Amino acid sequence: MDAARAGPTVVVPLDRDHERSAFVALDAETGEVRWKRRRPRQAAAAGPVVVLWNDEEGGQIAAVDASTGETLWEDEFGTINGLLVRGGTVMLDTAGFRAVDVRTGDEQWRNGYGDLLGQGEQADAALFHTWSSGTLCVRATDTGEVVSRTTFPKRASKRLGPPRSLPRWVLASSALEGVG
């Protein structure tokens, strides 16, 4: 669990056991408590919204107003294997990629399978990266469609597995592929 900053609000995990996980939102200037939430295990900022979710069986997700803690929307999936926030879009790996609007929770698209890469990192809102069976893909945030792909030899991909993080030069160079 990591802290997330959403404008003037900092959302901090409370270090508790698995059954009693929680987050507290603090005013970044005064340190005053704005709101608390029990049971989410992960948090990500998306402008003035904080997305809270559980990465376990019965994956629950909610988007809340960062300043007030007011719930904007909630949903539940069998499992949430990964989550990325890019601009006003939340990409979920729920045994298949899907994207929802961060403010409303309305589904924008469903497309593809694999592992979401770059979780918790700031990146170009137009692109995100996935890994599946030795193939690294750059996908468009607005559609989930593959913009470019690199396939690694089977022997190398078995040893590598999904990359845990991507260097900035990979993000920049792959963002330029197919553009122009």
C-alpha cells in the first residue's frame, strides 16, 4: 500500500493486518484528517478523485471525492488483478482488460488480456503497457487497442516474466511509435 496525493489531499495507508486495512485522507497543508475508509488495500489518485480497491477474491472498487470522501461510485469484480489510472480513465485487469470513467464508473471499453504494467506510476494519459506470453504491448487508453508490440523469444520471456517496471526511455520511445 502506498500513499497517494490528490490535489490538496494526501491519502495514507494505515499499517494494519489484512483484515483491518484502512486509509486516512489528510489535508496536505494542515495535516487535519478529512476522511477515513476501512478495508481497501490499494489507493491511486486521479486528479480530484481517489480510487480505492481490494486486490483479492471479491475485488471491490470505489471512487471517492478526495476532499470530502464522498463515494462517487462503487463496483465489485471476481478479482482485480491490477489497476492503472491514466487521466480520467481507470484500466482494470479483471481476467480481461476493461476501462471505466474515473468520475462515473461507466465502462468505456473491454479489450485484451495479460498483465497491466506501470501500476502506481505517472505516465502519458494516452498510453499504457501490457505484457502477455512474451509480448510487450503499448495500448491506447481511450480504446485499449494495441498501438505497437514487441515480441521476445520464448526462451528469454520465460526467464524474464512480466517486467515489474519500465525505464522512462521505454515509455518515451514506445509513446512515439505509430505517431506521426
